[in-house]
Amino acid sequence: MFCKNGFVKTPPMGWNSYDYYDTTVNEAAVRANAKYMAKHLKPFGYEYVVIDIQWSDPNAGTKRDQYQYIDFSHFTMDEYSRQLPAVNRFPCAKDGAGFRPLADYIHSLGLKFGIHIMRGIPRYAAHTHMKIKGTDVTADQIANPYSISKWNPDMYGVDYRRPGAQEYYNSIFELYSQWGVDFVKVDDICNTNMYPNDPYSAEKEIEMIHRAIAACGRNIVLSLSPGPAVIEKAWHLSKYANMWRITDDFWDDWRLLKNMFERCEVWQSHVAQGCFPDCDMLPVGWLGKGFENERYTNLTRDEQITMMTLWCIFRSPLMIGAELTRLDDWTLALLTNPEVLHLTACGRGARQIERSDYHAVWSSKDDDGNLYTALFNLSEEARPVCVSLKELGIDTAVNVRDLWKHEDLGSCASVITANIPAHGAVLYKCSL
């Protein structure tokens, strides 16, 4: 399941609280979504339950009409500048238990537990000169007040050159290991967009976090956000992280989905065992409650099929953004098609063969040498999309199977053609 370097071998699959709850998620909601996942999604490979941003703020979401993130909040912390779950939202954390009881519950369901953090150290810890565990250093001495987030007021970056910097990151991942954390999403780190002339300015913090995970004694998936990731740093991302965002926040908007074809083209050659460019969460089902914009996804069914097809053939991580307990039958079927999900785990060498403003064609193989092709209609009206077997590297007739419809379509000797609705897709398996 994990590579020798501790990286997870296949793209992580699971649920993240952000798209529905924003900053307001609580223990009851996490337990309910975990229970649903264990029953309905775990058999298909979904296993990570991830609590997103500001779980340590007892007041998160209470001023949503004014702020997404409350200014000058000082969170719940221990004496060593480490954030702790807010007990009013996560009762499991009482008496200093942290997330351990909640992680134990999720593990008891056969699932894995994850959390979100912002890079750096809480500003409040720096302002009040709180301790760093195992050192004589205080938070202000490792904080870099000139390294901040453009969109979140909570943290200062950590200056890797200062004594105590690595010890701080070691101490927080030591705590996460004690809690039983299996996945950490680190934000404001993949692209520090406060600094457009230096979007990878947190490079050394990525390295410190990587070392802290290696030292903590537990396999923890490292996910980096937000994007777009810097393609020139692909080598560095592959060396130090399991997954990294290739886009800013992805939402239920066709324009964002169409743009993902360009992003996936840029990153297609950097997908490898243990290292996965991340297309972001799947905004399906019910979304937006914590944003005061609760809605059913704006993506049409055809657009959702396009999204799942691209994410799976590209081998992006699959993190569901919906409130799971409200999934309808159609959406559940979309997320759990085993023939399509097979590519997420077993696909190899995916590449975009061609793309225009009106269509795109991708191909891939699996571990058994079977060939797959995905045809996408990016235009505003139904139209045929085709690809020749020669373009797919095949010089003989193949049997074609429609993986979304679970139908065998017969033999093809030269050109595969599909009539596809606007913004839709087909995914075919081509067997000799």
C-alpha cells in the first residue's frame, strides 16, 4: 500500500469536509459521513475522511456574513504552540485527548483519518512568545512575519534557517502521529499566491514537513494546496509530497472543468507511483452549506461524467466534496463505477492525444496491458468525436467496451467514433 519512501502507492480516495461545511464542520458531521463512507464507498476504494480548515477555532463560521476566516482568532492550542481541536465542536478532544478518539472511531470502520493545516505557526503563538516543544526557543523566534497567506489571517511562515524551526514541525507531526492521523492536507504551500513573483516560496517548509513526517513513525499522506502547482518544481514536489494541487479551488462550474484539460496536459508526464498531481475535490451532490450557499451541484450529469472520466484516466486523487449522507442514487453510482475506478488504481501512461476548443481525446493502459480511450465533447452541442486505432498505437482490430454503460460494443478495425452530448464523455476499454 505504501512505497519504501512512505508514499501511498495509488491516488488517495475519500471525503473532505470543505465543499459542504467550509469552516463549520463538527464531530457529529464527521462521524455521520464516515459511517456512510464505510457502508457505501469503502468497498470501491474510498477510505480517507478529512477534516478541512480551522478545526481548532471554537468560533469558526460564526461571522460568516462578514468573514470566511475570523480576524485575530487565537484558536485552541497547547503550551507548545500546537493547535488542538475546539472542544465545543469536537467533544472527543476533552481532557486533552485531541483527535485520538475520533480517529479511533474512523479506524474502527476500516477507514483512515485526515486533517487540514495551514503552513507555518499561529500568529497568536508568535505574538505571545509561546514555547516550542523540546527547545528553549519561542514561537516568535521561528516565525517569519514577511511570509503570510493572501487569503487567510491565521499563520506566519516558519523560517527554516532559525533554530527550533524543524523542531516545531517535528512536534506537530509527533502530535498527529499520537492522534492516529493518516493524511495531512497542508495549505498555502503548493502555491504561495501572496507572492506572484515567487509562487514556490514555501519550498523549504515542504522539506521540513517531509522530514517531520519521516521522523514521526507513522505513514502519513502529504497533500499540498492550493494550486496551480509550479510545473518547474515538479521534481521537488515528486520528491517531497504524495499529491499536490494543479488548480486553485475547483468548483461546480463548466468553465473550470474545461480548463482542467489544459492543466492535466501540462502535468500528465508527472503522474507516478506515490506521486499524484491533484485535480482537487469532486463537487458533486449537495454543496455549500457552510458558505451560506447550499445547493445541489451546478454541474450537469454529462459534465459530472466528464469530470469523473478525466480525473480517473489522469489518475487524480478522488476526494468527494459533497455531504455524503445526502447522496442520491445517480451520484453514488457515478462515484462507484468499478470499471472506471480501475484506472485510478491500475492505469499507466495516460496521455492527451489531441485537444481543441471542441473536443479532447485521452488514452491509457492498465497493468494487464489493456488499452483505454476517453473521448470528450467540449462544445456546446452534441457532436461526434473519434480517434483512430493508429493514433492509439494499435495495428489490429479490438473489441470495444463502454465502461460507463457496462456494454460491449463489438469489434472495431480502424476508427472509434461516439456521438456525445454537449460537455459529455465516453470511456472505452479496447481489448485485443
